[in-house]
Amino acid sequence: MGEREVDWSALPMELLPLIGKTVQARIDVVRFRSVCASWRSSIPPLRGISSPLLLPFPYPTNSAGSQSFLSQSTIYRLEPPDDNPNLSTCSSKSWLVKVEEFEPGRVRLLNPLSSLHIRFLPDSFPKVINLLDFRVVEVGKAYKLQLSSGMNIAGVNKLVLFPNSAWTSCVEDKLIFGLFHEGKLGYVKYGDENWTFVDDHNFYYDDITVYKGQPYVVDRLGTVSWIDSSMRLIQFSPPLCGLGNQKHLVESCGELYVVDRSFDRERRFDHDLRRYRLCPKTVNIEVYKLDQEWGCWVMVKNLGDQVFFLGKDSSFSVSATEFSGCKGNCIYFTDENDIGVFYFENQKTGKIVDFQDRCHLFWPPPSWLSSKSSSKC
């Protein structure tokens, strides 16, 4: 027997708002509302963050009333639609890209890990990309502080927005948590005149994320804590005591992992400073998962089909089986602006440029992007 077709537009109206409110990603809300008129009227359109969102400057400055702005970018996984007639001749591999709205109504493409602006695109690259023309999955968001000129503010390692649900669009209801270079953890609310430190004693936090609706942080000893509504840190795990230099928090399949990265130093020429300097180079990565029943850390020796990405301002995971052309059981990371990859199968690290079968995740853009516009590869 063949599969029975379902008329989704005929679902009972009382179910639609219940289903719609479970959709968290902005692109999925747009797709939900595009099914038909009844689906579109069942949930309201999303309002974006007021642009620009004005915040106090995170450091003392000589300029009275110095302000910074919150910039948001979204990381997407793009794939060609099933009905693309050119898939037999075009590459069907997925593409990972970060999209930043740097001015109202204007966006630019960034490398999803290094966050560098992709300035040089092929001539065949379309001028307009309609995300509804492709299979699109939102895999993460990233935030940064900028000056009014668009320049990033130095000294801020990572920002997260809380709550991070697409349905909490009122800026007065949101908190911005920030990690600064010296390891301090602070937060600010819309309308505050200054940032407030969460912990005046521990200045050694490495990463922050929102997991299961709560902000979680990890310090340099690998102790994971969550932040309650009164801005108190509640210890979630014992110290990891890993020997690595930097800890990352990554959510994968509903579980929270700590990635412990070890650095060496290598001498590189800095084109901005016009001199050589010592830069960190990743030499080893270990992954741990908390056994909550026994309250101890367990080393993970195989990620299966999962792929971890450690970016400059966000970390996330994807399933290789859902990511066309991607191989699992590895971790992508950045050393300065270079992208590297760590393989669990042989415990080796290397630069992604040395592995041509992995480069397509980030560059060049797949041919089916231009074929959607021009009907040819």
C-alpha cells in the first residue's frame, strides 16, 4: 500500500496554537505560518530584537555615557530542495553559513566558526537568497557587542541572550550575559546603566550557554554551574580537573558536554601588528559527559554521528546523518582565524585546508545555490 497523503491544513484549529508555540527557531516559525491561511492566523508573526539594542559599555571609558550595541547572527544549515532537477549534476552537499544583520534590512555572510566576513563570493552567487527556497535548519545563534561604527568591542569573549526563545521578543524581558577576556562573568538588562558581575570571587570562567532553559557556565577547572533567577550560581557538577587550557560547553542530543582543549604555542606573523607573536595552537581535545546518577565525569571516546563545532562566539553540534556530505565523530575548532579539525578515530588534529573532503562545509558555496537562480550548475 502506498503512503496516505495527509491534509495538514485540515488539522483542528484548537491544536494549531499549541503546536506553533513549540516551534523555537525563527525560520521554523516562518515556515509554520506559510503552510496555509489557517496556520498563519493561529500564531502571531515574530518581532525581532529592536535594532539597534543599546547597552552600556562594558568597561570604564573616558567618554561619558559610552554605549554599545548588541549584534545578532544566526547559523544556518542549507540544503537543496528535494525537487531540484539539477541534483544529478550539482553537488548535493550541505552548506553551513552564519548570517549577520549588520544594518536594518542588510545582511552579510560570515564564516560560522571564525566569524570572518566572507568578502569574495563567486560571480554565480545569487544576489538574493530566499531561505524558503531551500531546506534550512537553524543550528545556533551568536551575539557580540559593537560600536556605532560597526566595529566589534574587544575584550568580550562571548554573549548569550536569556531567555533565548523566539517567542520572548520583548527586550525588557531579556538578560544579556557576557564573558570577558579576564574570565569575569557579568550580565546587563535593557535600561541598566552598568554591567553587574555575577560572581565577585571567581574570575576564571571559560564558557556560557543556555541549556534546557537555564544559563550554564563552566570555569577553568571544569566546574559547571547554572544561574538562578536571583543571579546566584548553583553548582551542577564536580570539578573536571582536566589538564586542558580551555573548556567549552556543547549541547548535543539533549545532553550537555564539556570539551577540554589543550594548547601549544606557535610563532605567527600578525599582519595587523606587522610583527611575529606567539599564538595558541590546539594539540589535543578531550570530551566529557556528566554521569548525573553517580555525580562523576565520564570521558567520551566516540561521538558517533555527532559533529561538534567550537566557534569564536558560539558552540553547537549537528548530526552527520542529517548533514549531507558531513562525516561524524569529529570536532571543528578555530585557532586564531584558522579552522582545524580533531578526529576521534585516530586522536589527531589538523588544519581543515589539509583535508579537502571537509572544506566544503564552509567553502566554496555549493553550486545548487546558484542553480536555484540560474537553472544551471
